[in-house]
Amino acid sequence: MKDVYISRSTTVAGRELAGEMIIMSAVDSTLFSLNETASLIWQAADGRTPLSEIVELRICREFEVLPEEAYRDALKMVEELAGCGILQLSDQPFGVATP
């Protein structure tokens, strides 16, 4: 299984309001409200931690879910968030040059 690294987009800003993560696009001022799982992923999206580690250390500890199922669902979620311009995805850590 090839892992994915995630980073917050530089064109969005996020704030936690009343326990809910709100993301605003600087491009078109669109607002997004993230659910609890997406919020955990957003908070951990540092560009250096692989999604599998985020799932294992954050999602599986917070919710009763099998790692394989959690990873599959998280991957689908981050792909959707990347499609909205909220996250960036890479097959290697961000900031690491390829040879």
C-alpha cells in the first residue's frame, strides 16, 4: 500500500469555533465545516506525517474502527478535501526534494 502525505492548502484558513472546525477559502470565500474525523486529519496535516500514521495515532485511538477501514475512509476523505482545495496530497513528505 502506497502511503500519502497531506498538507493544509496555503489558500485556506481554519479556525475552531464552538468545537467545530471551519475552513475558509481565500480564493472564493467558500466556507467548509469539517466533521470530527476530518478535523482530526486537518489538525494533523503537517506535510511530514503519512496518513497511515495519522489514522493509527489519531483516528483509531479516538474511534472504535479497524485500521484498514479507517485508512480507506480517511484516504477517500482527504482526496475529496484536496479536490475542494482544502488539502494538498503527495506521495512523499512535503519539502523533500526528489533525486
